Amino acid sequence: MDYRQARSYMEEISGYGSVLGLSNMQQLLERLNHPEQELSIIHVAGTNGKGSVVSYLSTIYGEAGYRVGRYVSPTICKYRERIQINNRYIEKSDFAEGVTLLQGIIEQMVAEGLPHPTPFEVETALALWYYKRHNCDLVILECGLGGGEDATNAIEKKICTVFASISRDHMGILGDSLEEIARTKAGIMAKGIPAVSMTQEPRVEQVLRQEAMKKGAEFVEADVTKAIERESNLEKQIFSYGDYENLELTLAGEHQINNAVLALKVIETMEKKGFVVSREAIYQGFSKTKWTGRFTTIHKNPRIIIDGAHNEDAAKKLAKLVKQQLGGKKIIFLMGVFKDKEYEKIVKETASLASQIITFTIPDNERALSAMELAYTVRDYNENVTAADSMKEALEMALLLAGKDDVILAFGSLSFLGRLMELMEDMKKKNKPIGV
């Protein structure tokens, strides 16, 4: 099949949803002759920030001259973005060839009475096949949902496990308490393999340390409290940590400094395994790291910012960043969320910061909370709220309300940010005025 047909096939199997467990993934890898066993894999888990950590690591190691596979999900801009080598998306020809190979394997599995793999399992298998085919020196693998039972944990050979910030999300699936969620995510740890974690809440850290001890894994903490912020604005922030003075990031927020410190500790830990990185590569890698949807400005005058805050912890971090960087500005929120999220807690943390809030229903997703129901929730915290009929209408309303010095902030879920960017590009192509 060609690329178009391969994408259609992936759409066709989307109905198989998301299922935790390793058996299907193990079957796929076995029938692919275990590409993961010939790869050096850094496995990254967490609730918030794991995508940023993956971005920092992959960019820095790329600057150091390594061929680096990078696997992330979900993606915002392009479907192929989830499978990359040195920041280049998987080629369409490779995607088509890999999906064709996997389709044959899946048909055989189903004929044998085995369950049909989920799209995420197929994508993960495809990524590992692709990285092996192109002889990656290192693979930075972002965990999907959870940890121990996540499809990515079917890999037997990993050289490091990494833990970004762990907080409450996906309760009922990962666990009803913070300790249970931490224990689930700790499932990616492996015997004799270092587990590197940023400074966590005490009860989370206790669980991670306990699980590391059980599995015979060295526990390494990246002490984010030792980072010193030197400069911070909407365009960049500069910080120092240990022997590193004036490291520059393009990603905004104190939490991004924490993510960068975690990446530094991983790099330090991996040097013992022969993955040496120069100071120049670290400085260059941090300054070149881009990660769309993390307080990203996509337009100026008015400034339009998109952010993937979709749970309580991320909302708290977003609120702090808004107060620090946008104090005194008129801010208009565009909000779309999923009904299975703790959306009232997101609203509670953020709603008072906006002069106007426009809600919309995330398009083409059965998990979407209706714009009207979200508006009802917002009204308890901010009376200046309007439910739009569509995301396009919400954007147009916000642009009518915003002056050139005002800010439009769109957040609530990563899933709609790409669509919003497409709407903006469409307006530009049609020469429609954006703002006043």
C-alpha cells in the first residue's frame, strides 16, 4: 500500500481503542523479530512534562552527533510527528512499508484467534521497526497511558527509565490515589537499570524509591530546587544549574526549567553507559528545542498562545505562568476539554485570570464535553463566559474582542491545538484580518 492507503488503514483500526496490557505488543514485536532488542532505549513516564523531557533529550543527543529516535504521543501538528529521527518525521515511504508489513502480521494474529492490536500498539511497533531499520544509536520513548501495562513497556532492553512530574490524571485507570498512580508509572522500572526522577511530591517520591528498591534499580533524583532562574519572558528563559551557567530555553515556565534539569541528570547518568555529550551540545540542544503546544505563541498583535494544560497540575502551572508573564494584560480564554477529565478543577485554577472566556466543543471526538456544559461550570468562577457553536466561531469571537495588545490563550486539551493552528493558517491564506 502507499502512504494514503496506510493512513486509511490506521483510521480503519481506530475503533479498537486503547487497551492496557502487554501480550498483543509482545506478539507484534516477536513477529517483527524483536527490533527493540537491538536498540538502546530511554523510557520516559510521567503525568505532565514527559513530552518536553523527550524533546530536550532527543535534541541534545542529536546535537552531540547521535542518531536519535523519538517517539511521542499524542501529536499536534502532523500525524507523522510521533515517529522521528533527529527531529525529522518518518518518511511516507517507510510509513507505508511498515504499515503494510504490520497489516499482514495483524491478519495472521486475528486468524489465530488473538485480539486485534490497538492503533497505539501498531504505532509503537512501527516506530521500533523504523528505528531499528535506520540504525538509531539511541531511542527516547515516551510512555503512553500509565506505565507497567502500557504498550511501550513490552520492550525488554532499556538503558534508563525517567520520571517527569507525576500528579493526578486518568484516575480509575491508573489508580484512585496519587500513590497508586505513581506505583503504576513505576512499572516501567527494570532490574539493574537506573531510574531518574525529578523532585516529586514526598508521597510520590517515596513510592518511586520503594519500587526502585524492589526491582533492584538505582534511584537517581534530579534536584530541581538547585536550579537558579536568571531571566524569564515570553520568548526565552535563562537558568543556571550546577556547573552550567546561563542555559537558555525557548519553552516558557518554571516547570520547563524543572524538565530541563531532569534531562541534564539523565545525560549525566547515561555518560556512565558511554553516551558522552559535550557541554556545547547541551547548550545548543536546550536553545534549539521546540515543543509546540507548551505555552507557544502562534501569532502576535494580538498575541495568541496555545497550551496543552488538561489536568489540575498542568492548570496550576499554567495559572502561575499567566500571572508571571501576562500580568496586567487583558486575557481571553478559548477552552475545550474532555468530559472524562477533572475539568472543574482546571476551571477553578484558571478562570479568574480571564476577562472573557469562550468555550467550544472539541470537534470529532466523542469524549468532548459540550461547550454549553463547560460554560455552566465556568460561570461559577467567572460570569463572563460564552459558549460558541464551533471552534472556528470561538476563534472569530475572540479575535473580535481582542485588541492588538491583548492575549488570546487557548487550552484545555492537546487534541484541538493542531486544528486551531490550521484555522489560523487558513485565515492567513485567505488574507482575512487577524485582530484589529
